[in-house]
Amino acid sequence: MILYREFSKQEEIDTQYDPERGVPDFGVYARFFVKESASARHDLKCTLDVRFGPTVEETMDVFPAADPDAPILVFIHGGYWRRLSSKEFSLVARGPVALGITTVVTNYALCPKVTLPEITRQSRAAVAWLYRSEHPIIGNCNRIFVAGHSAGGHQVARLLATDWETDYGLPADVIKGGFAISGLFDLRPLRYSWLQPMLQLSEEIVRNESPQFKLPRKSAPMIATVGGDETSEFKRQSSDYVAALKGAGLSADYYEQPGKNHFTAIDGFLDQSSDLCKRVRSFIADCESRKTPG
């Protein structure tokens, strides 16, 4: 019996979708994220645990740039929606802040305490709060961009597909562009993976929360990137989604980062001169040169 595409066994799906299997020692990366994030919080000006919603998990960590008119990059962390927090991803602020980009790392409740749709709601609430907020955050709320890693990449796509006017009373282009790193856009294989007991994905959730099947009519530009050493399925997830967006007449690009795996695909955020940071800066400039999204 075929479970998904050419895969007939859970083991085959797990091999493709469990990034920890693809590296000799995941602990090396886990310790790196913790150490470098603590260092970023020590070295950079920051305001931690700013509350944007009613539940205890709905907080954001703000790393301001010096310019009060700076663009704002909202970063959504990974962890397959069921572990980690904003604190392990403070490291992503170092490069962007050095480039004059205020960086906001959001936190959210995790599965199985909440469902995936609730995580999407919390991500949307964070953007809405930022746009409306009177909190003294250094940055221009009319220059909001979103980025995310892995599960956070999925959230980037869901944010770009939001009907901000109808659902939130905000400008349709409240988000100016999205940058998804090693994202997940077709959730069907995860129902047959080791993650299912934690994620509790129903057919309805898979249908409604898979960006591949919920293409927006209009959208801000998007870039999807993956590590060159990631599995063929992680690469296909991003390339297929970009192809679908382009097929719908939307602006999207895909590229691979040579020599990077699922965990090192974001380490470029540590260095303002890295290829990743240069691409983020160019992407922001390109998006802001456009008159309208999509």
C-alpha cells in the first residue's frame, strides 16, 4: 500500500522527514543553537517575552535596530510545531540587526497541547499585534517581513495566505515579503510519520493547513531556500511550492544553499556578510521597490 507518493512504509517517510537522522550528532547543533542564542541575547539590545496574546506562550523577543524606521523581520522558530521556543533562535537576530533590520522572534504554544491551526492563529496574532502595537518597538510597522525555519517556514506560507483585510481589518499587504527556510508545505506525509502521535493531524487539518493546497489569490513575494545536503523530500517540498505559486501568477523563488543541512541552513543569520543575510537584505530591498504585492 502506498502511503504517500512512492513511499509505502513509515520508515521511508521518517528517513526523509526526520532531519536528525541525517546528521551524525544532533546534539552538536542543539548545543550550538542554545549557546549562540544566549550570546546574542547578551550582546544585542533586546526586550524579551513581550506579550502579544492572552495565553502564556504568546510572546515575542524583540531585537531592535538603531533606526526607528527600520524594517521589521518577524522570525518563526522551528521544531516541528512540538518543541523548542523563541529562546533557542535568538541567534537569528545577530546578522539582520547588524544590517539595520529590527528582528522579532516569536514564541507559540506547541502540539499536542494545541493544534496546528491554533499555532497558525498565534502567528497571525503576532503580526496583527505588531502592526497595531503602541509598544515602543524600534521599527516601521509598515515594513513588516516574515521568515521562518522548518515548521516556521510552513508558518511563513500560512501568513502570506492570510486574508488580512477580511479577518483582521488590516491592509492586505501588511506583510511585504516572506523568506521560508527548509519549510513544509504539503503535510500529508507527516500523518504517516513518527510525528503523528504528537501532531494529531486530521484530514481536515492537513487539507486546510497545507500551503500547497491553499494558494493565495494575492500574496507578497516569497523566497524558499533549503540546504543542499537536505533530503530530496525537503528540497521537493520547497521547489514544488514555489512552482505552484509561480503557476498561480505569484512572485516566488527557490534556491539551495550548498553544503548546508537542515540545521545549518539558518546559521548564515549569525553573520551580516553571509550569503543568507545578503539575500535577505536584497529581498527586502526588492520587495519594497514593488508597488503592490503578488
